[in-house]
Amino acid sequence: MTGDERGACAWDQAIAHVDMDAFYAAIEIRDDPSLAGRPVVVGGAAASRGVVSAASYEARKYGIHSAMPMAQAQRRCPELVRLPVDFPRYRAVSARIMEIFQTYSPCIEPLSLDEAFLDLTGTARLLGAPPAVGRRIKDEIRAVTRLTASVGIAPVKFVAKIASDLEKPDGLVIVPPGTVAAFLRPLPLERLWGVGPRTREALAACGLRTIGDLATADPHRLAARFGVHGEHLHRLANGIDARDVVPDWEAKSYSHEETFARDQTDADTLEAAMLAQAHRVARRLRQDGVGAKTVQLKLRDLHFRTITRQGPLGRPTADAGTIYEAALTLFRRAWTGCAVRLIGVGVHGIVPAGTELPDLFGRGEDDARRRRLAETIDRIEDRFGRGKMIPARLLDRRRQEE
């Protein structure tokens, strides 16, 4: 159901999912009108084995999508316009969009730079019915940023996310209370969170092809075949999602990855890449005034197999050395010596700086000294440019790249 239909019905809970349309590519086209109507992608160069970060809707007509190798995208569309990623510009636009969200709800859960959940429960008296709020959000984003957003509103979280994707670009899909089951019934199973190609094939082997099929399946048989995952999918298929919009820092994460021009088997090269990534992640944490509680390592081999490992950081931190040492431990446990195509370091479990518990083992003075040094380096780089001061271990790598 779209637009104003049943806009006045009673909403015990209303959750909006707002998703910007082809966000990175749309910003590039907005800022360079000559790109309008052309197939545009944002991402790394094919020569360095880059991947597509975002694709305009004209590019998507060729089957091009995010995470596709850039070389493959250019084979599909020789006229493709590739632009490098400009994260500072995208973050600035994202920050403005998040400010708009804050005028509609105090409870916002960002999922990335270009999408977020908003809890609109209880705002009808002040703002109006959810369908009207969805239109106003879209209109304000367009007026302020000259970009379009797609919005889905539903009584439960995952249904709102499905709804926002159904009429892209520039869509508005409302799923009023009492209509969730009917809305989900005809949709293909891959619309559900957690149903990838393998799970879809396994469900199809059981005669299940739509969300409605899954909703009416025997939950005991699903549990026997798929375990707790089967039980979870059965609940989703029946529109049951008890998860709330989470407005705290736990919803955020920070990461940096590198895809190598040639597959790497040299441990020193891989560890140097991780060190550089740890410094970039730590700088972003300090810029946002937060710390991380968990580190994550990502490895992708020459066969495109991806593994991730994560571990605790002990106490919340924004220190590059601490993040690197934890990632290095994970790497040495996980790496078998196979050729590595991509490596990445990330952190999550984000909390505001200063919320960590007191150190009982006397490391507080050392932590403070390292924090002051990092903040001094940040100030130097803010003035003279990023990369002016780097760890000595990275000098050889920089010379090789030059």
C-alpha cells in the first residue's frame, strides 16, 4: 500500500527505513550535471582490482551492482563512467541527512552513510500520520540535498526495510498495521534477511519459494532442517520481528579494506597493510570522539572465499597500536599462507570516549601518553594533510607504491 492509503489507521508502532537512491553515484551526478543519464559507477580502478561501490540506475540496466569487480562492470558496459570514491564529500552529505532525521525522531539507527531506521512511534500527534511523515522526509531531503530517497514504513523493522526497496528509486511504500502478512505473502524468499543463494536453494528443495510458503510451513520441520536459523526465518515470514530501533553507538562500525593489484603471499606486506588500516580506523574513531570494544579481521583469498574473525579489545580504545596488535593476533591464527586478494581491519562495539572502566593494572598513564601522541599527530595532519606522519614500518611500502 502506498501514499495516503489507510494513513489514518492506528499505529501502535511505526518504523521507517530511509534509503538514499544510488547515494555515492547520485552525489557525483548532482555535482556534475553532464553525467545525467549516463551509466556512472563509483569505485576503484580495474587496474588495481577495484570494485563498484555504487552504481547509478542507468548502470544497473547493464546488470552492474555494488561489490562487482570493476573490470567486469566495464566489460558489461564499455561506455561506463568510473569515478573515484570521495568519502569526505559523501560523509558531509550524510551528516546533513542525519540532521534532517533528528527533526522527525529522537530514535535513529544509522546502518551506513546512506540509510537509517527511524522510530516514529508516538509522533503522530506532533507530526501527523506515518504516510505523511514519510512524504515530508523525502521532500525535505530533496529540498536540502537535491537527492532522492526511498522510504518504507511498517509496524516492524525488517518489513520497513523490505518496503523501502520495492519501488526504488524515489519510492514510498507504507505497510499499515494488519496488512503485514498480506504484504509479505507473495514476495520471493530472498527478500528476507538471512536468505542468501544457498539458503534459498535449500528452502526451494523443500518446496518453499515465497515468503508465504515459508510462513505456512511446519515450524518443527524447519527447525529440524535448519536449526535456530529456520525458526528465525519462520518468525520473520510471519511478520514477527521484536527488534527495536537501536539509537546508541553499538549500531556503528568503522573499517578499512584493501584489494591488492596482485594476490599477496608475503606476510610483511599483509601486516603492513593491516597497520595502515588500523591507523585510519583509529583516526576516524578519535575524530568522532568514540572508542571500540571489538576488532574484526577480513580476508579474501584468490578463489574469492572470505573469512572474518573478531576478538575483544579488552577496554574501549581508539589507539591504532592496540587495534593493530589485536588484528595481527587474529591474522596469525586465521591465515594459512594462501594468496590473499583482499584484507581489511574493522572495529565495532562503539561507545563514547571516556566511558571505559578505570584501569586496575596501572596502564592508565601509558594509555594517556599514547592518546596525547595520537592527538598531536591528528592536529599535524589536519594542518598539513593526511599521511604526513606515518609509522616507520610503512615507509618501505610507500616507496614501493610510488
